[in-house]
Amino acid sequence: MVYIGIDLGTTYSCVAIVENGRPVAIHNDDGRRTVPSVVAFTDKEILVGNTALEYTSDFSRVLYGGLFHFKS
């Protein structure tokens, strides 16, 4: 049986599995163990995690910290 733990934090999120009785965080494509809990909405797509943070310094169309800040 495989055990998976998911931490959906307000700042960062993380996924771990249990190996040899101990939790092991899973690395993402960037080699990081945590992902920013951020979603950005562009005119063409929805971005998540580090990509969303790198997309903009204007947080008027970004979901973070459990709050949605949207300005038209």
C-alpha cells in the first residue's frame, strides 16, 4: 500500500509519500520540494506555483494566501 500526504498550505504546498516508514517529500520539475500556493490568470491561460509567481509583479489577477484579489 502507498501512503500519500498532501499539504495545501496558504503560502506553500507539498506532497510526500512514505518510504521505509518515513515521509519523503516529492521534488517537482524544478527540484523543489514545495510549490508556492499561487494561481495567476492571464488572458490566455491559468498559471500555478512558481510559474505564477514569475509571471507578474502585478498581483491584481492572482490568487494567493487563500484570497482572490481581482481588479478589472
